[in-house]
Amino acid sequence: MSRSFLHVPAHKTLWRALCSAALVCGVALLGAAQAQADGDQATIKSHGYSFYGDLKYPADYTHFDYVNPDAPKGGEISFSSLGTFDSMNPYSRKGRGGVLSTMMYESLLGEGIGNESAPADVYGEYYGLLAHTVEYPESKDWVIFHMRPEARFSNGDPVTAHDVEFSHNLLLDQGLKSYGDAVRQRIPKVEVIDDHTIKFYFTEGISRRSLIEQVGFVPAWSKKWYEETGARLDESRLESSPGSGAYMVEDVDVNRRIVYKRNPEYWGRDLPFNVGRNNFDRIRVEYFGDENSAFEAFKSGEYTFRSEGNSRQWATAYDFPKVQDGYVVKEEITDGSPPQPTGFVFNLGREILQDKRLREAVALAFNFEWTNESLQYGLFKQRASFTQDSPVMATGAPEGAELAFLQSLGDVIAPELLTEDVRLPHISQAERLFDRRNARRAMKLLDDAGWAVGDDGMRRNVDGDPLGLTFLLNSSGSATLSAVVENFTSNLKGLGIDTKLEKVDSSQYTARRRDRDYDMIFDAYASFLGTGTGLAQRYGSEAASYSLFNPAGLASPMVDAIIDASLQAQTSEEEVAAMMSLDRALRHEFIMIPLWYNDVYWTAYYAQYSHPEQQPPYALGYLDFWWYDAAKAEKLHAAGVLR
């Protein structure tokens, strides 16, 4: 997901800043910024930005600590994607965008390839890319970005402040409605001071959280190209506008592959931000219709890197000869990010699912313990939290700063939230799929909710209407996930719920997900470590009826109040208390059945790649800071392993 959409500021990032003593945003920038008189305020100028003012990397940094500054450039890396695509414009609601089709575009502040964090070893710190300097007052009422005059689009045209202004307005007018509505409320004015200086003004009386990084991550598109071609941001098209990034489109074969090539004339290749990064000459994406064909293609060498998500395959299928002979490396790499909150999401727009008793009864039909042991080889842990295993994960009953924060919000907080232990997933017996104890609990909840069992064993309400649920699933997903859902729906039928599992192709799935044409769906929210205005788009009522980032359609006054109050936090300690409260409240609202998580990346790749010995905690980075080893590759080719 692109940072350009408002949901991104709470990204995969380091927790250090949340747990350390807060620094007042001012001149205490570890020597990274200077302040000057600006009326009664100091104006801060810096090579980067963080809300509390602390930056790990000084102005004269030469490269990020985790990269290999001497990494060679060259070679190709390739990976797979399932399903189809019919557009290279991922910003439109129409069509299905190709993988990595945002990677050509840079922003004032920099990020990693595939929207991973860069740098990947810090939390909430952002460093200049198209901009060399960020300038703002202590009040953060506005921000000025001073841009690098040497920045160029791939066609040689300069990247100017006019392009950034145009891109900002294009997103407002033709981008996602939830994005435009949110940004207009917070950013009322943008001003081009000169060709390489742009100023954004922020609405008075609102939190300053996420505003500077929000405008800093707007992708820079060529105003000239859009005006000359008449293209729109909200249309599906295969033609891409020129970008200023390290990579550009080389070849597009619809539904088969996309090839990106490194721009040999890339303007920013020697910036400290990019040293040791963007190392491959080509990045190739191969498309497949299903998981099995994709895996067989990897074994044959049709593509060369695989991030495995299927537990059955990881446990049983990586014993083929190329692995045994050392030609393919099978490696587990620690993932320091909080896991994405995946689960079986309830569509709260359906009237019957607004009854929490019904949702709890449905959840009791899912047996994590049996699923993990029988279908997933015991490789997963059960997720409980929206920010699992992080310092802002709620535990037990609230106390101390968290309790004080919740009490300060008054009657909008559910009374039980103040005294009871945080919600945890139910426990099931691993020996049998249908846990009878949980089934009895579920049946009582259904009875209490007014869904009695009829003579035919089906649940009906007082009007005689049957209790039915439709579960939407992408048919191109893994066989293991399909088996998990099939067993879950089988248990639901055992409770008397008329459950239909609808497997549809990728294009139908995308369209129906956008329209929320489902009762339940396997989907995910974004984890969080800190506050930001993007939380309202993900979890708030503001855009609940249409936000693509809120698949449940959650609209909770309690959650809204917690998010709003969190934006006023002035220290990291206050922020931690607010984020614990948010996790606690989201678990209380019960918008999804939490599933599983893994704290390592399962990777397999042909032994022609290298990565830093000390992997950063918050990005796998195989496209970003891994590199191609020509000597290793030659051995593979000599052995006939790769063509």
C-alpha cells in the first residue's frame, strides 16, 4: 500500500521512539536541524522529520546502517503474483493494478521499494528524497519542502514544485474518496513559492499528527504528461506516466508478467538515501493462476525468489533436489514488525451481523488449535492483538496511564473496558474439528440473539427467516487457506447456520471486496505502533461506509474518541497509553475473528543473491537492499540450474 494514501503513517517501523523518553519538537534534533527566529516561534530546518524531533541519522549520514554500501549493481530478481491484472494505474478504483506499479514514483520524503520502510531500522523517522530540507515552525502550522533541483523524471524533465502541487490536487480530485475527504479537512492550501519550493498549510485547531509526512509522501507525477495526454488518475490504463524513481517499466504482458528496469540515468543514485539500495538491473513479476502452478514454476527456475505463505508447502514441499543440492536456499528471516491483523472479517453493514452475540457465536465455530495442528503443521501462533507482541499491545485490565487515559474520555468508553481483562481468543480442543464445548456456548448465544433451531436443524428468527452467511474467498489463493475456510464453514453449518462459501476469480473478488458484497471475508487491517490521522481512515467512523481500508465498516464512537484523543498526545508515554487503549477497544468491538501470525519470513531463493548479515527488523527488503552475486549466478548457470 502506498504511503500516499492517508492510512500509511503508522507503518512497519521501530518501536524505540515509542518507548524512549519523548523529545520536545524543537531544536533538540540530535544536531540534525537548526532553529531560527520566526516571530515568537523557532523555525526548524532539517534533512528529515519525526514528530518528536529525534532522528537517528544525522545530516551528514552516508548510508543507512543496515545496507551494504559496496553492494554490486546488476542481475535480475524475479518473483510471482497470483491472479490477474489489467492496469498499470493502481490509483484507480477501476481495473486491477499490476504489482509494483507505484514503484516508479518518488515523493518529497523517501521510502523503500514496494512501500516498505526506508530506513527500515527506525520508527516514525522520514528522510528527504526529492526534498533536501524540511522547514516548519514548532507549532507545525505549515511545512515548506526545499526540493533538489537535480531531480529528473525518466524522460529527462525536471521534477518541480509545480508537479508536486499538481499531484496533490490530482489525488484530491480523482483519487479515493476517503482520501480526498480526509485531506481536504486537514490541508486547506498548498502554495508553490518557486520551482523548487512548496509550502503546505494545515487547518487550525486540529492535531498536527501525520500531516507533514502525509504531504511528504504524495507521489510526484508529471504535470506536463497528464496535461499533454489527457490521462486521468481514476481510469484504468496500461500506459504509465514517467516517474523519477530508480526503476521504470520495461515490458508489460497483461496477466503474464511485468518487467521493471533500473534507470541508468537515475538522478538520485548517489544520494546517501540510496547508497546500497536499488541494486538489481531488473525486477520481474511473473503471474500465475493458482498457488500450485506458481510453486512448480519456482522449482523449475521460471522465477528466482519466493516469500512463502503456505505452511503446508513450507513444511513439506521444500525438499526437492535443488534445495538438497544447495542451489536453492531455504531461509527463515526474523520479522520485527507487528504482524498484520488478518482474520475472518465481519461486514457490519449487514444488519444481522450488528448483533455482537451472533458474531461471538460464529467465532466459536473456528478451531485455531485444530487448524494449526492439522492443516498448518503447528507452525503458527494465534493472534490476539491488533499490534501483537509490541509495546503497545493491551494486556490484562487497564492500569496506570492507560486507565487514566480511558477514564478521561468519560461515558463514551464502555464501562467493562475499564475493569475487565482485555479480550482474548477462545481456546479450542486440537483433537477434533468441532469443539463441543464451544459449540454449546455458540448455540446459547444464537438462542439469546433470537435465532432458534427449527425442525430442519436450521436457525431462524421469529419471522421464520433462515440465518444465512456468505463467505467470499479469492479462488487464486492457497489450497491451505481454502481448506481452513471450508472446515470453518462446515462447523458453522453444524450450528444450523446456512453458510455459503463463494470462491470467485481475482477480478470478481476485487470488485466485490470494493463493494462490500459479502457477509464475511478473509481480509486484514493495518497494524499500528503510534497514532496518526490515518487511524481514522482505517478504524474510524469518518469513512466507514466506503473506506477500502475498513473492510468491516467499523463505526464506533468509542474508537473515534480514542483516536481523536491520541492525536493530542504530547509525549511518547501518552501515545503508548492511547495506543494500548485503541488495541483494547478494537478487540472489544470484535470486528473480526483473529487468526494466526508468524514472526519470521519464510524465504526461498536461488543461490545467486546476498543480503546484509544484520537484517533490519522492519523490512525484508529483497527488492530494496539485497543484491545479485555474479559469481554465484555463474555456478548456477554452469550447472544448468538456471537458463
